[in-house]
Amino acid sequence: MKPRPGEIPGAEGPVRDLLWRLARQPAGWVGLVLVGCAILGAGLAPWLAPHPPAEIHLDAQLAPPTADHPLGADFFGRDIASRLLYGGRATLAVAGTAVALAASVGTAIGLVAAISGRWLGQLWVGLIDLLLAFPALLLALVVVALLGPGPRAQAVAVGVAGIPLYARLTRSVALTLRQMLFVDAARALGAGPWHILRHHLLPGVVTPLLALITVNTGTAILSVAALGFLGLGSAPPQAEWGLMLFEGRQYLAVAPWASLAPGLAITLTVLGVTLLGDALTP
Amino acid sequence: MSTEESQATFPAYLRRRLLTAGLTLLGVATVTFALIHLLPGDPAETMLARAGASPEAVAALRTGLGLDRPLLAQYLGWLGNLARGHLGTSLLNGRPVAVLIAEQFPHTLALALTAFSWALLLGLTLGVIGAWRPGGWAARLATVAAVGGIAVPVFWSGLLLIWLFSVRLGWLPPAGAQGVRSIIMPALVLGYSSAGPVARLTRATLLEVLAQPYITAARAKGLNRRQVVLRHAAANALIPVLTVAGLQLGFLLGGTVVTETVFSRPGLGRLLIDAIIWRDLPVVQGVALVVAGAYVLVNLTVDLLAGWLNPARGWE
């Protein structure tokens, strides 16, 4: 096998490195297509949806799929296809916010922990370990208990549960990099800790970080939908995938399509993200 | 050299691990104590806001929870109560939190353990098949099934099973916790979600072990694939799998929350969700403490077990 340019970390830029890896794996392409569909559907919801998501059609209560309602209708006669598109917006936006929160705060903590001295560093490690002592969903639920149910709590909760993952990864990668010769060289040339952090540690952290972000996005979508399903996220009449399942569950016997569509949407999106993550992880 | 060598013994390792676990438990207790003070606004008012309580009731709750005492006194009181097994009283029904948890815990434990056995069985099987002939159709199928376990949400696969086995076929009860038959579907669904990570790690470690020289030597001796994979490789691949399996048991303790809701089963999950909706913070604190505590103990056990199984790793 020929050595690829991406072998040297950061030699060709992290994004290029990831695209290289992706290009060689068909499963990654499938993932990319699934994720692309989910994002397009959510982004173009106002143009693609046949009906407004909260519009009530009393003549179509629990109606099976027809030409007018391609995926059927729910208990209020609301069009499931439209709610699915708008629901994707809510679920993906909340999950995206959560991942952004976890990645930024977690990376910052990890970097600070890596450049802190021995005692302070240990203190940070202790804090990270303490957060990891709580199962992720439990941690998320505790945050919801503090903030009270709602989409804001949903995002913060899932984000907080992700913070220790990023902190741990960033710290360990940065610690390895810190012992490299080029960091010593920079220090010998008089570079301060902030300069080393910004120009020598951060670039090396980006590639593993992007892989973790991909994997974490899958978990985040599942957790967001789980909170929605538990009735702790968006409130009716909002459309959100987890909430749609929570509502559809009551009419499972008479209208299984109301539960089928949102569940399939979650599964395919998470599957896409997982495949993408597998292709991107070294 | 001699000091470092002498420290790397099992008793020293055990002492250090027990100390870390003890500190983590103290940390968990501190975090759960802090919860009530992290509530936005006045904790007593926030908790009773939903019920629309009178100022007298809020004042009574403040005294009842000891919120008017100095912080350090509250903290030491909390630790002292924990040591005696007191977890406070529910705001909703006035019953001791410890009793509420003791009532629900058996249901959750039964579900978590059944699901765990199923997750191990399925995960190991899928992992071995996935590593058997990499690239073959059976291996591909097993890998897809493992990814499915990660991607399919419990609250959806649960609904699908209810629809098939309860609504259509009428074989299994859709809800409740009466009898063995009611645990089948929840355990299948929850276990499958945990089998995915186990299968992926089993496959990855097996493939790594199978590339070792001693495996080639075993093959050269004339042993067939079955003997090599199951006897020579599996024994060494099991140790990292054990660690992830321990993590999964902790994950299951959390995952029961969703599963219990899907199947309307009693358990810690239902207790916690109701407590969150009603802002019954003493119950939230109690459940969080018990589940996180169990998680810490499971991880400690797994670490010690992995160390015992693989002494060559050393006691660092």
C-alpha cells in the first residue's frame, strides 16, 4: 500500500485528511448520503412539507398513508410527513447545539488540564472522572431536573453529558503532543504556554476531535430524542422526533405509522452518523 | 527501581483502586448534595412552584430541608444522613426516599441483569462471527447487526416489538412487571442496544489477537480455525471486552429509564422521571446517588477482575 499524505498528522490539514479517509470507504459514503438527506430535509422543511406541521385536519384523524398525507396522519389529523421534516429541524438543531457546547467547553477544559501544573492538572482530571462516574443519560436527566423540562434544558443536558468525553480526549492528545520535540524547540525559542497551546497543541487535537464529534453527534441525537420521548424536551404542539414517538405510542394499535416514521428517521440518521464516524476514525 | 517494583503488587493496586473508588463516591455524594443549591432561584420556591404553594409552605420546606442552616452544616448533615442510609423525604408524598428506592430497585436490577446477559451473549456471538472470516457475508451481516444495535433507539425498537408481539400476535404483555413474560421484550430491546459496542470491541480485539505470531504458530501446528479462534484467541481477547461490558452494565442502569417508560414498567426510571416532572428534588438526588454509586462499584469490580485475569498487565 502506498503511504498517504494524510499519514503525517496535520501535514495536509485535518479536513483534507478526513476526506481522504472517507473517499476510500463505501460505508462512509452511505453514511454521508443518509446524513445529507436528514440535513436537507430539515433545512428545506418549509418548502418540502405538504402541510404546515401543526395544521389540524379533523377529517384525517389517524388516517393511513394517502396521496394527501404520504406518511399518514396523527391523532389530530396533522400530516406526519410534514411533522417529520419540521421535527428533524428541532431534533437536529438541539443535538447540534448540544454537541457544539460539549465540544467547545470539553476541549477548553482538556487543553487547560494538559498545560496546568501537576496539582492543578490532577484536580481537572478528578473533575472529569467525577462527571464520567455518572452514566451519560443520568447526568442529562439530572440537568433537566435542575433547569426544568424544555428544549433549552434538552440541549444543555445532552451537552453537559458530553463534556467529559471531549475533555479526556483533548487532554490525553495534548499531553502526548506536549512531549514532542517540536514543542521543546518552540519553548527553547522562547514561546509562552499560550502560544504553544494555540499554535502547536490545538492543530494536532483537531483531527481526533473531528472523529469524536461525529461519533458524539450520533449519541446526542439519540439522547435528545430520548428526552423528547420521556416528555422532558419540546412541548406539544411542537414537532420533534422523540416527542412524535411519545405521542404516537398511545395509538400504536390503531395507527402504527405514527410511530414508524419518526423512529425510522432517528435510526437512519444515527446510522448515517455512525457509518460516517467509523469511516473517519483511524 | 526496587521501590517502584515493590509498589507494583496486587495489594498496593487494590488499596489504590479502593481509595480512588472511595473518593469518587464522596465526589458523587458532593455533586448530588450540590444539586439542590444549583437550582435556579430559591430552591424551596422553585421546587414548590409547580404546586403553587403558599409562602408558609415554602418557609416550612426551607426549614425542613435545612436550607436556613450554614452550608457546611448542611453538607456534613447530608453526609451523616447518607452514612445512616437516610436519603431525605419525597416532597410529593412525604415518604422516605430510601424506601421509595428500595421498592423500585429490584425491578430495575432484574431488567438490567437480564438485558446484560442477553447483551453479552449476543455481543460476543456477533463479535466472533464478525472476526471469523472478515469480508465474508456472515461477518458483514454480523457487523451490520452490531451497528444496528447502536443506531436503533430503545424507545423505537420497543414500540415495534409491542406492535408485533402484543398488538398483532398477542403473545406477550405490552406493559407491566408481572411474571417472567413481561421482562422478555424490555430485556431484548435494552440488551440489543448494549450488544452493539460489545460486538464491535470483540471483533476488533479478536482481529488484533489473530494477527499475533503465536496464532500463526498455532495454525502452523495444524490446529483448525475453530480451535484457534475459540481457544487461543478468545481467551486473550476477552479482557478488554470485559472492561467495556462493565461500562455497558452501568449504561444499562441508565438505559432502563427509557425502557421502563416504553413498557410502562415500574422501576427507578419511572421514579426518576416523575420526580423530574414534579421537581421532587430529594428523590432525584437519591436516585442519582444510588445509580452513580452502583456504576462506580461495577467499574471497580470490573477493573479488579480484569487485573486478576491478566496479571501480565502489571499493577500500575
